[in-house]
Amino acid sequence: MAGFAELTVEQGASYSTTVTVNGSDGSPTNLTNYTAAAQLRKSYYSSTATDFTVAISDAAGGEITMTLTAANTANLTPGRYVYDLLITSPVSVKTRVVEGIATILPSVTR
């Protein structure tokens, strides 16, 4: 079962967060040869999405970094969104690692 985490993203600013994937015993999952993808949507049923740039930043340590550029966040309407992060194993098994609510805070400076 995926973990749940709330994100707070500032409109018009760069955003980055790191997620550590752990096995059932609590130790980091080795993500060598895995791929990962993450998206942000206004609702689960939205046809449009904003893709996070996702990188496996420390494969042996199970770390994945998700980022949005300032240009990405500037195009988001303030409010609540949903997101998730999926990993795909070398044998094409897909696992949702984390999901949750992302709150986009409005910007004053443009």
C-alpha cells in the first residue's frame, strides 16, 4: 500500500522533494534499473496533468527526487491537487510508492 504525504508547492517557485522507498523490513529498496514517474492533477479524473521531473537520485539508498520548475508551478492555479509517484521494476512491475494532496499556494510577485 502506498504511503500518504501532503505537499505544499509555492506558485511561481521551483519545487523539489526527495522520497525514500523502503521495503517491508524498513530498509531502503535498491532501485537499480528501476524507473519512476509522478504526476499532479486537479482531480483523479482530470484529463490534463503536470509531470514532475523524476530522478532516482540514490539507487542503492532507495531515494527518488521529484521536481517542478518555476515555469511549471507558475502555470498551476492555486488550490488542491492530487499526485502520486510510481516506480517500475526491471521486470515491469509497477508500484505506487506515495500519493496524496498537493496544495498550490498563490504567488504575489510575478
